[in-house]
Amino acid sequence: MHRSIAAAIAILAITAAVDAQTQAPQAGGTGLTLAAALERALASNPAIAAARLQRPIDIAGVAVAGERPNPELAYELTRETPRQAITATLPIELGGKRDRRIGLANATVAVGDADLARVIAEVRNDVRRAYFEAVGADLRVQIAGDVHGLAMRARDAAKARVTAGDVAQSDLTQAELVLANGENDLAAARGEAAAARAELNALIGQPPSAPLVLADSLTGSVLPTAAEAIAQAAKVNGEVQVLDRRIAEQSARVGLAKSLRTPDISASSAFVYDAQPEFRFGWRVSFGVTIPVLTNHKAPVLFEDLTLARLRADRETVIARLGGAIEAALARAAAARDRVTRYESTILPLAVEAERQAQAAYNGGQTGLPALVQALQLARETRQRGLEAGLDYQRAVADLERAIGAVIK
């Protein structure tokens, strides 16, 4: 009787600890929160650091676009008079070509900024996923440890009953088998937790083996409506923003292509000498213009116009796809949240009571070991399903954030 009471108290303590771990952050507030992990990633993630290097390149491209053509200086020596000449030629761009090039370069800078924002959003989403996968992995270790503890108690109870002659030796053998499987599950859970922490460390710019204590739980927050999410996605989604900037860049390319249809001119002046007896020093001035006979630049304009139409169609496609992704993520998140609520309010208390009754019945000799083993397996599966419900919720929220392109507070 004393053994039965002690086992029941131990089981209740363990399950209460697991429930608290699943529902609330770690006490003391000393762990790494999701917000802190996102800040670390923003400062140290290698992908973000590499993407930031594109802006200086694009700024340099603006300076390149603003360059003007250099004048040409030529020296001539001939047998006819005037025998020598020094000529300077200055190309003159017409049709606003330089301004169009500068406008295109500035549009390229905007595309780079939008692409950086997209990379940041993707890394932020990856960090969120990795963070809660690590939280789930730690909870799996807790569950595996608790089930292992229950298996040890079952083995001890079976050993006591075998010693007392109440049951056959096979009960102890089966209990040892359950315990060995529990040890295997615990080792696997610890390995997965270490792998999840290494992946998270890599995303936030830390050594893979750096210790992590995670503070946030798997519980959910308020979800936006589908209309709110779609409206926000149209404004801030990184993929949409990149397409908007590329459309603006392509519009600048169209303008540049049209400006190239305007012919350029060149102005030349020459200083001539050594033309005796006619004269000793002289000069001449000339102008030249490109005649659009072989190439009139209609094809480049058509090419750029068609590319612009394609980008606009791509944007509409992305908007439609994001709408479907948002609706799907909201449906999955709502369903997972209902599962978590049902698990916390109904399923977990029933599982705790079932464990208590099974352990007490076996210790008291009312049932055999198979019933206790079945109860232990049910306890593990029940906790795993509760954990998966929480992870499914966080995964759905991550999908929703990726579709929107912003963090859900």
C-alpha cells in the first residue's frame, strides 16, 4: 500500500512538471526568448551579413551610371596640306540618356533594399521555426525522461512482486524490456535536442555547441483575420516588395531603351598647321550625328515592354498564391490551437488519472504487467500528441508569418 501511494505521488509530480513546462516559459526569465533570438540573428546571421554587402555595390552602380563620355584627342600627320592637325571630339548624349541611366541605377538600389528585407524576413522565419523546434525537442527529452522514470518504477514494482512470489519472472523480463526501450527513446530525444539547438545556433550566429536555455513556450497568441493578413501581406511581404521594386526598375529600363532611339551627336574642333605656302596655322569645326538606318532600337524597347508585362503578371500570381497560403495557415493554426486547448483542459488530466490508476492497480496486485505497460505507452503517446499539437500551431504561425512577411505579435 505504501509503495502504491508513493508511486502515485511521484507520477502526479512528474506529469504536473511536464504540464507546466509545456504551458509556461522557464521560471526566472533568464532563458533566450524568441525576440532575443531574432535580434541576434539580425546582428550576426551570415546570410543577412552577405545580403547587406549588395547595397554598396548598387550605390557604386549609381556613380557608374552618372559618368559622362570622355572627349577624344587625335593627332594627324599627312603628306597633303595641312600636314599636321590636332583634333578634339566631344560626344554629346541626347534624349536624357544619362538621367535615364541614373534613374535605372537608383531603381536597382531599391531592388537591393527590398531583397535585403526579403532575406531578413526569411531568416527571421527560419529562426522562429528552429526556435520552436528546439523547444519541442527539449520537451521531448522531458517526456522521454518522465516515461523512463515511470518504466523504472514499473520495473521496481515488478521486481518486488517477483521477489514476493506474486507474479512470474516473465513480468520482470517484460518490465526490463520496457525500461530498455525507454532508455533508447531518451537517448534519441537528447540527440534530436542537441541537433535542434545546433541549427538554431547557426541561424543566430553562435557556435553550434553553444548552450541554449529557451524561455518561450508553445502556447499561442491572437491570430489575425484572413482579410487583415492578406492586406498586410500586400504591403509588407518581401516577395511582393521585391517584385514591386523590379517593376519600377523595369519601367526605368523601358525609359532608357526609349531614350536610346534618340541619336547622339559629336562636336569636333581641330587645330591645323604646316600648310605653307597657303597658311601656317588654321582651324576647322565639324559636327556628326548617328543615323538610325541599320538599327533603330525598336526591338530593345519591345523586349523591355514585354519583360515589364511579365513582371506585373508575376506579381498578380504571387498575390493570389499568398492569399491561399494565408487561408491555409490560418485554418491549420486554428485547428492546432483547438487541439492544444482540448489537450490541456481534458486529455492531459485524464491521462494523469489513467497513469495513477494503472500504477496503483498493478502495485496492489489487481492487474498484470501488460495493463501497466499499455498505460505507460498511452501516457507517452498522449504527451507526444499534446506536444505535436503545440508544434503544429507554431509551424502554422510560421507559415502565416512567411506568407504575410511580418512577425505576428
